[in-house]
Amino acid sequence: MSDPSGAKQRGLALQLRQSRRAWLFVTPVMVALAVVIGYPVFQALWMSFRKDAGIDPATGMFVEGGSAGFDNYTHWLLQQCNSLMGTVSCPTGTLGSQFWAAVGVTLFFTVVTVTIEATLGLGMAMVMGKTFRGRALLRAAVLIPWAIPTAVTARLWEFMFQYDGVVNRVLGTEILWTSDVWASRFAVIVADVWKTTPFMALLILAGLQVIPNDVYEAAKVDGASAWQRFVHITLPLLKPALLVAVLFRTMDALRMYDLPAIMTGANPATSTLSILVVDQVRQGPNSAAALSTITFVLVFAIAFLLVRVLGANAVRTQEEQRKAN
């Protein structure tokens, strides 16, 4: 007869060897991630609590820096600047006074572009999901804007939105698309939608491909119209893919830099948090580290909320689909 206790011990020994082997493969990756990701994060945190080299407001002498406490954070969050007269509100036009405006512009671009791109991407995915001649060519053509580098896209649309560019000539207008407040924002939104909608369409199309045709055929037999099939079949079954597409695109939009920076230059109306960080690096890296930390916390908080809300809904939707089948 076999020894149950011996078999159990051999099983535990096998599991232990497999666990050790797994750690041998995982440990180098974790060490590499700690060096590549962890070190810059902690370095930025340390820098954010240091003063930038400059004129000391109390003595009027040039100092190398030192401990700043939370001054770099209050500089941005409370818009407080140091001067020879002490701590005062940052004058209009300085980078410190642009923080909350940059937050508003970043969130505005994110909400508007993601909403438009999700809507257009859904429509494009529905068309590309049909069976017709030339479908492969259409899919390849749709992905071209997404494949073009962002800097090239920004320069292309900048030429089109110039005062004597194509847009003004076609519309017969004299709008300053790159300097006017709302015109410049509209121009950035148009360029971003043109470039990134194919990405949304690609993710949504992947979700459409897994919906079985039998479901649509059964709905047609029951007399369901095209709109009823879209509302009661396509949208519910497409929700997981649509939520993932919205989540990915939102994270990408929150760090928007290239398009507004190249298209509109130093226009404060289109200055996002990423642009503000880069501008501050030229004036003081420690204060820029505090701003980048604040930006990271903001993006992380939004990502956490979206994952908790949208991610939970996506998982629940998939479970409901499996139960229904």
C-alpha cells in the first residue's frame, strides 16, 4: 500500500521547488522595475521637498537650496510665491498662478475628447465589423492617423489652422485658431480626435468580433429591428470592451502634451499639466518635481476611480454574459 503521508510530503516538496523556480524568474523583473520605476519616483519625491537654487527672499542673497518642507506643494496648490516681501499670491502670468487653470484644461480636454472618440470609434467599429468588399483596405486606411507620430500630426494640423491656412480658406473666416482661447482649444480637440479615434475603434472592434452572429440571427427571427438589436444586443455585449477603451484613452488624455505644445505653443488657454511641468523644469527642477508628483497623484486617483467603477462593471458584465449562456 502507498504511504499517504509520504505522497503528501513529496507534493509539498514539489510545490516548494516550483515556487522557488518561479521566484527565480520573477525576481530579476521585479528588481529591474524597482530600478527603472521606483528610483525615479523616490528621487522626484526627495527633490520635491528641496528648494531650488535662487535668490533668498529674506536676505536677497543667492543660495544653493536646502530643505523646503511643503513650500513647493503650497506654491502650486495654494498658488503662493516667495518674494522679498514674504509669501504672497503668485502674480497673474507666472507659472504658479496657472496650476488650477491647467488642471481645468486637462480635465476639459480629457472629458471632451474621450466622449467624442468613444462615440465616433463605436460608429467606425460598427462599419468595419460588417462584411463587404474592401473591408481590409478600409481598416488599414482608418488606422493611418493613429500610426502617424503625434509630433507630425500636431505640425500638420498647425499648418492647417494657421491664419492663412486651409481651414480659414475653406470656411472663409479669419479666426486665430492657435491663439484665441476657445478656437485654440477647439483646434486641439479636432486634432486629437482625428488621431486617436482609430485607437478607440480598434479596441471596440475587437469586442465586436467576439459577439456571435447566432444572437443577431435569432433576434431577426423574433422581429427585432436594427435599432433594437443595437440597443439590446450590441451595447450590452460590447460594454466590457467599450469600458476598457474608455479607461485606456482617459489615462492617455490626462498626460496630453505633444499636440497642444506644438500646435499652440505657449498659449495658456491650452496649457495642460504636462506642459506646465516641462515649463517649470526650465525654471526650477525641484518645484517641477513637486508639480509632477501632484500630477501623478491626480492621474492615479482618477485611474483608481475608473478601475473601481468601470472595471467592476466590466467584470460584472462578463459574469452576467457567462451565466446567460
